[in-house]
Amino acid sequence: MQSSKIAGIGYYVPKNVYTNDDLSRFMETSDQWIRERTGIQERRFADRYAETTTTMGVEAAKIAIERAGITAQDIDFIVFATLSPDYYFPGCGVLLQREMKMKEVGALDVRNQCSGFLYALSVADQYIKTGMYKNILVVGSEKHSFAMDFETRSRNVSVIFGDGAGAVVLQPAAKAGQGILSTHLHSDGADAELLAMYYPGSHANKWMPEQPGYPEQELGGLFMTCEQLESGAALPFMDGPAVFKKAVAKFPEVINEALAVNGLKAGDIDLLVPHQANLRISQYVQQLLGLPDDKVFNNIQKYGNTTAASVPIALCEAWEAGKVKEGDLVCLAAFGSGFTWASALIRW
């Protein structure tokens, strides 16, 4: 069966830099408070009107396509991962196809939040393996800033996230043993509401955790009401300690799964690129696997958590910095809302 390789990679981040001190102007927080809990020093926010999840994805895609040595007309399938689409529907995949003036190719949207890019990469990998497609564009892009509440009540969420996009072009590998060796996808929805944005949605609110200020009556519906907005029910919710506890268990588990399937061990990894959720999580996983600093790439300090975009942005930065070379064993891993988690092992 034909294996797939990353033939081109690119990323885009907005020019607007917001430091921790900038956020302290809007809420009760500080640079020290944010750094100690997350490792984040600054993040990028998209232009409110000129930039969207799609347009940022397009910019990353242009770079990936050029580096793959092809044109937009050569792309025969799109997989677009995001939790912050331009519209409730349709998805960003078709909007990117239109913006880049591609031919009438299939476009698939993936909603797996922080692990979305790895889910999208796995889907694309299967299509390459079966020979159905030859040039697949995989995009992870997020515009979180438009939905963040910059008041003290939401500081445990709003200080974490940033905007940006990353993209890769997947093609059949030319050499045996090159490219994506395996991907591993998991989910457990038992605690789905511990990290979620409940509205807009078609549910009633019986599943939502009890929180001060939330309306008591059931207000489920496709469109948000004024009461939902005023009460804070429409804001993202995260039980940080619970998410942290789950993440530090599943990250190493799914990495070791990938290694075991391929008959490898942690010491064989040349570079681990974890989803940039929290620097403390990355450091814990690094210690558990016994990896030195030069074998783990983190950039959450500069960009915050860009969810579906974080892995391709970090992978691209590492590659541009010369930390990923031909023949290297690269491991990608992510954990996020759902809960979902995933890994991919790549021979570059």
C-alpha cells in the first residue's frame, strides 16, 4: 500500500501581537500569573474584519503548495480542520477552494478541536494510501479572538488562545519507509462538557456543568438568545484542572502507542511536536519520555494555543529552523475537547 509524505508545509500568523501585559489592561491578570500557569508570553490576534479562519488558511496553504512544487490547480482534495469556522455552515473547506480558485475538488471539514489537524492528516493519509488522491491539502486554522471574552470572569480561557493557520500538502512517498508510518486516533465523550462551547447548538442545557450566572431554564436552540449572551452561557467553558489531568495521561499513552506499533522506543524520536496547549503539559510529557530539550519543539510562548493550527504551525517552524531533516523520526501528538487525542509518527 502506498505511503504518504509531507511534500510541502507552511504557516501564517497575524501581525497583531498581544502580550500578557496587554491582556492585563482588560482583566485582573498579570504576566507572571499567565506564564506560571501556561508558559504563554504573547499571542497573535487576527484583524477583526480583514482576516478570517479561511483567509489565514489560504495564506498557509499558498506556502505549502509552493514548497510542494505544485499549483492550487493540482490539489485534488481538501481537509480543513477548525473549531472556529467563518460560518455556522458551510464549512471553511469550500470557502478555501473558492478563494484559491481551485477546480471542483472534494472538501472535508473536521471538527476535532485541538486534535483536529492530526485527525485531518490521518484521513488524508488513508486517501493517499488507497490511491484515490495524489495531492491533498490539509489545513488547520483558527480565529479564536473574535469569540473570546476579555473580562476577568473568563481569564482562565481567554488568556490561553491565539489565532493562526498551518497547512501541509500530502503526496505519495517516493521511497519505502518514508513518510507517515502510522496515525492513531482516540476519543472518550464521557466528560465532553468539561471543555466545550455550548451555544449555538440544538441541545437543552441539562448536560452543562452548574455555573454561577447561568440561566436555570432550558434555552437550547440553534441561535443564541440575549439571555444566553448576557449570562455568559454562550462563552467557552473549561475545567482546567480536569483537562490537565486527562491530557498528561493521554499524551504519553498515544505517543507510546505509535512507537510500539512501529517497533520503536522514545529514544528513537528525533523531534516531538506536541499540540501547544500548555507548556507544563509538554514539559511533563518530555520528562516522562526522557527526551532532552533539543528533541521537543514548543512555541506556545509566542502564539498561545491555536488548537487545530498549533501542530502544523509548530512543525513548520521547526522545519524552517532546520530541526527537521530528511530521515528524521518525527512524532506529532495532540489532546483536546471531546475528549479526543491522536498521534502520528513520520519518517521525514
